[in-house]
Amino acid sequence: MSNFRNIPVKKRIALVAHDNRKTELADWAYMNRELLSQNELYGTGTTGKLMEETLGQPVIRLLSGPLGGDQQVGSMIAEERIDLLIFFWDPMSAQPHDPDVKALLRLCVVWNIPVASNRATADFIFTSPLMSHDYIATQIDYDHYLNRKL
């Protein structure tokens, strides 16, 4: 059995990037500034500040990733307060908060949240007709897991 959740036309988008990918995210965001301006934006640490400067619009800023920002985004996903994650992560560098990154990406799958980890995926998501409409997301019903006998 599944549940359903509405992802509204005005999406709540989290923007995150590791240090070596911040410039790429800023370039992508600038190219997509018109569509981004129609949504509510969140960003971790310096990425949030960079997005405000790049886009000239407010970004709700969370903690830096290593200080708990990734976990804040994950919590917001679990609370259905984030609809889409754009996370340009660096696959070539070990991060001190790698377990947090893995947990964040896992939550995107658990809660059926679209996530882009690179520019090509972000482009595909942003050019989808679903970006300009409400979208009814199917959510797996985890009641069987929550109600299991231990």
C-alpha cells in the first residue's frame, strides 16, 4: 500500500554543494535563476550565501554541512518540508561528514524526493514539465516497518 504527497508548483528546493563543486552549482543556478526565483530556496552554509549572491534573491540558510546542515536538510525532508534536493557533491574527495551525506541521500530515496547530484541530472529535472505543475508523489507506506514486532 502507498501514500501520496503533493509536491506543489512552488517547490521548496535545497541547494547544497561541496567546496570543489560550488562554482559549478553557482554557474548552473545562474543559468536557471528565472525558474529558481519561482521557488523557495534553502542552502547549507556558504553554499546558501553563494546562492543569495549569485541569484540576488533570499535563500533560507542552514548550518554548514560538516556542522549539521546536511542533517538539517534530511530532517526537513522527513518532515515533508523539502520537495527537491540539488546537491552537487564531490565524488573525488573524502568529506569529514560523509556519513551525513550518505544519510541525506538515503532519506531522499525513503521519502521519494527528486535529487540531482550533478549538472546533467539537475538540467533534466529543471526542464521536466513536472517542474511547472503540482506533482502527486507516491510514498511507500512504512507502517509494516513501524509496526513490526521486535
